[in-house]
Amino acid sequence: MAIYNISYKNKEIEKLINEELGKAYSLYNKLKLGGIGSRRMIIEHLSERINHLKLKVSGIQYGNIEIRPNGIILHINQGIYTYAWTIPYYHLNIYNGDYFTIHGAGNYIQFNKEKSWKENRRFLTKLIDLKAKFNSVK
């Protein structure tokens, strides 16, 4: 699990993400999977260790998920900056309670469930299936 500032293209960071989660899917595989990205979701809460990514000013903060072969990248927008939180499948847990929550290696992000869950239900079902398939192979 790592958090990278991906606001600007950086080949070294790209290489680290690819080593951890696998290279981004090809166009063919993206189409075959029916897409690899969620719609944007409203972030409600961040765990203490990643709370530095919270917007410093009031306003709505968004995030979205990108699927990779060995895990996910959670993109977090903080004003003009974009951060990538990499979570390998073996650290990934998804909870559906009062909030829709992504947990990874002791940290979490809670999303507003009213919009996030409805708009992303099919995507999240696909993500859960891919995680299960990944875990059954290992």
C-alpha cells in the first residue's frame, strides 16, 4: 500500500504502481471487462493515517477507483492535486454499511452511499468478482 502524488506525469511513480498492481489494462481488455473505472464518488471520511489527503477548505471531495490486474488504484482529488492510493487485492476489503467503505492495510475511505452506491453498483460487483477470482488463483 502506497500513496503517490500523480498530479504530474512521473515515470518512476508509474513504474512503482505497475510493479505493485500490474500494468493498466489494454483497450481490448478494458472493453472485455466492460470498463475498469468507477464513476466519481463523494468522499465523506478518511482514516487518520491518510487524513492529510482531506481537502483543506470546505467543499465536496471526490474519488474514483481504477481496476488493475493485481489490485486497485483509488484516485483522490485534493484541489489541483491528484493522489493515487494503491491497494493490492490481498489487502482490499469492501464494506457496505452506513457508508460505502474501502479498506486497505489498516486505512480506509468512506464514500457517500446515497449516490456512490447506486451509480457504481455494477462496477463494485465486478470489482468484488475480480478480487475473488484473484484470491482463488493465488
